[in-house]
Amino acid sequence: MNEHSQKVYNVMLYLGYPESFALLIAREMSTEYTAGRIIAYFGRAGKPPLEEVADEMLAIQADRDKFVDKHINQHAQEVINRMYAERRSGDDEEEE
């Protein structure tokens, strides 16, 4: 378990969640971003029921996935734009 997961795990145990549930959530919240979000959630919500914690974990993962997809798509678009620009500059050179 990395340091971010360990922080989530420790917070959940401190709040009194079952160890097996805390371990499951902690393994999924393993980045600085996701761990920070779930810990902030506990700060706002106190000790919500297990179902609400699971829902929040899924929402955080969905946000993270959208963020990753957006950056993948941006990179792909940059590559395509570069390819078109190189092709245009090559066509301009041939016309001269």
C-alpha cells in the first residue's frame, strides 16, 4: 500500500470503519488526488454510512477517469494537428 492509500486507511480506521472495508477503499484511492478527495469528504461528511462512502469512491474514480480521458484526447489532438501542419508545410515547399 502506498503512502496515499495508507493515509486513507488510517483515517477510515480512526473513524471506526471495518478494516476490510477501509482496505478496499484505500486500495482504490491510491493517488494524491483521489486520496485527498476522499479524506476531504470525510472531513465534510463525518462518518457517513458504508454505502455513501462507496458511492463517493465511485464518483471520485469517475472524475479521475474523465480527467485522464480528457488529457489523452488533448494529446491525440495535438499529434494530429502537428501531423497536418507538417503535411501542409511539406505541400507548400513542393509548390515552390
